[in-house]
Amino acid sequence: MKEIDLEKVFMFLEPGNVAMLSTAFGGKFNVMTFSWHMVLDFTGRFACVIGPWDYTYEALVKTKECVVSVPTVELIKKVVNIGSCSGNEIDKFKKFSLTPLPAREVKAPLIGECIANIECRVSDHIKRHDIFVLDAVAAWGNPNVKDKRKFHAVGNGTFYADGEHIDLKDMMLKKPDVGDPQF
């Protein structure tokens, strides 16, 4: 074994794929890239870290709603660039040619280029850790996305793309009847 710097341990536990979070606030749409999120249960409840240093923070606090969008590897460079600038300075939808689509339950837009969009309401804000708990209120899938692979940030500007799909449902003791989220 070789000792690992504690500042790098998150790279082994990164919880999931890179996502984007859109808001509508102050008469404009904004979108940010994030990967600090986790699924809390099987009901469509998620937690994410959005700090006051993020332009999106104020919109989440004040509107208590957003859309979590799931990009695929086709969008990786665009998504990284979105995460490298502030919506306070530019219109990211315009600059990065994203298609804002109307949501049904929230004012924040869906992103037309993403494989999935989840409309959410903030049910809790744990200020001490800048954690927002989001409850899904509607969700949409995009069957027109060709390459369905998602990608994961592992730190220092490096990413892994989803690979082989391994189905081990037959081995599970409790077989959930939730189907496969792929289209």
C-alpha cells in the first residue's frame, strides 16, 4: 500500500456522473455543472452541494426549484466549459448553444441536449454543509440521444466515461420492479 493525500480521497468515492443544474431567477436562465451529488432513496430524492460561491446558490435559495439535467459523453467538452465560467457574467444557454425547454412543474428549463431532465423542488437546505435536498416532481427522457454513456469526474480535470453495461439482476436478493432507465 502507498499512502494517499487526504485531499485526494474523494477521487475514489466520487458519487456519480457529472450533471448540470438549471435555474430561472431574476428574469434569466442559468446552468451550472456539478458532480457533488447523491441519490438519497428510491423516491427521486437527491442531495447536492451548491455553495454561496456559485452563482446558482441564490437562485436555489430564493426559488427553491431547479432542473437536474444529465449530459452524455457527447457533451463532455461543453459541460466542462459550462463549469468553468459564471452565469453572473454570461448567458450560458446562448454561449454554449443549449436548448432551454419548458418544464411542467418548475420555472427552470429542461436542457434539450441531455439524456434526462429531472424537475426538482428544494425540500431542505443544510446550510452548515451547503447541502440542498431535492425532491423530483417530474422527469423526462430523451430517446433521441445517440450515445447514452454518461461520464464521471474523478478530480484534477479527469473523467471516466461509462463502459460495459453489466446486468446482475438475477443475483439480487430483493429484485426491485423499477425497470431499466435506458430508452
